[in-house]
Amino acid sequence: GELLLPEYEPSVDDIFQPAGQATVIQVPDGANPSLQPDDWSASPVNWISIAVASILVVLYMRRFVTVLPYLAGGIFRWKKLAELEYNMRLSRDRDALILPSALIMIVYLSLLDVLSPSFMDGLSPGMKTAATFGVCTAFFILRWILILVTPSRKIHRDSLNAANGAGGDFLIMAAAFLSLLVILRASFPAYAGLAGTASYYVTGALWVVFLIRKKEIIAADAGQLQAFLYLCSVEILPAVLLVASMMIL
């Protein structure tokens, strides 16, 4: 008779529940919510993107292994990045990796939910990935325009090419580190939240190291002041605009 009372509130232990009453699913104490099914891969846009990213990883693995010693050395010393730029064969391999790495990085940024401004909250997983592509593409285009229009007469061309080429070097490394985090997320679902949090620290740390190395390359040729001013114009300004747009939108 209690089933028909209007004030009756069924519990998860009840065998019978009133018709139309929604079943309450409770997560046991100590369980990780990340173990629940993830609807990100349910979107055709997302699983096609992740498939393309996986294919690109396989196709460009040989070139990545070729330039890896210089990329890894560039984290600690700027001269390794300059050597990579001055070596024609290695620089060609590096240039071939930039576009695939950018595509891989954007897909994994969406998967790890790194870019999550408020205007993306109501979007479906597929549209959120498309919005991430749009935001990152706008950032890269703005940075490219600033590199073209910023005066750089006091900086020798070789130093300028090495400094700007470092952007591609660290983009490739960012894609590699995010790939490792995605593998961790897929292999150990219980650590999905940890992989998402680590992605913030990894991308932030790589960006800071990139700024330091680029400043060192330019400062070795044109001095600290010129390096700082150039860095503010072509790197810090678009990053600030990106963060500001994320906060405003």
C-alpha cells in the first residue's frame, strides 16, 4: 500500500517502484565518477578525429624519433633548438611534423577537456571539439600575423628563424606529452581525472619553457631588451588575448 502514497520516496534497495518514477543511481563511497561511461567518443566527429589522430601518430613516428633528441635537448638548452634549425634535413622533418602535431594536439585538448570556457558548456561533445579547433586556429593565425608585422630589423635572420621555429618544436612536444596522457587515460580509466589535470600543468610548463628558450635565442643575438619586446609582441600578446576571450566568453 505504501507504493501508492504520494509522499512515498523509493530507495535504491526497493524491488518495486511507482510507474514513471526515475531510478536514482548512486555512486558508492570511494568509487571514481570517471569510471562512468564517457560520451565523448560517442560523437561521430570525435571518433573520426581520434582515428585520424591515431593514423597520423603511426605515419609520422619515424620522423618524430629522428628529431626527438634535439627536441628533448631543447627543453634544457636553447642551442639544441638552434642546431635543429640549422640542419636542413632535420628542419624539414620538423616542419613536416608541425601540422599533424597541431591536429593531434587539438583533438587531445578536446578529449582531455583542457579548453572549457563557459560558452562551450551547452555544446555537444562533437561541437565542443569543433569549437576547440576554431579557438586554436584563431590563436595560431593571430600569432602568425603578429610575427609578420612585428619589426625585427635588429635581429639577424638566422636567429629569428631559430626563435620562431622553436614554436613548432614545442608544439610537437606538446602533442607528444598529450598523447601519453591520453594513453594513460585509456589504459587506466580510474585516473582519467588525473590525466585531465596533468594536461594543464604539462601545457603550461611547456609554454613557459618555450618562452625562456625563445628569449635566450634572441638575446644571444640582439640583447635581453630586444628579446623581451619581441616576445611580448608575438607570444605573450596572443596568449593574453586567448585567456581573456576564454574568460569573457
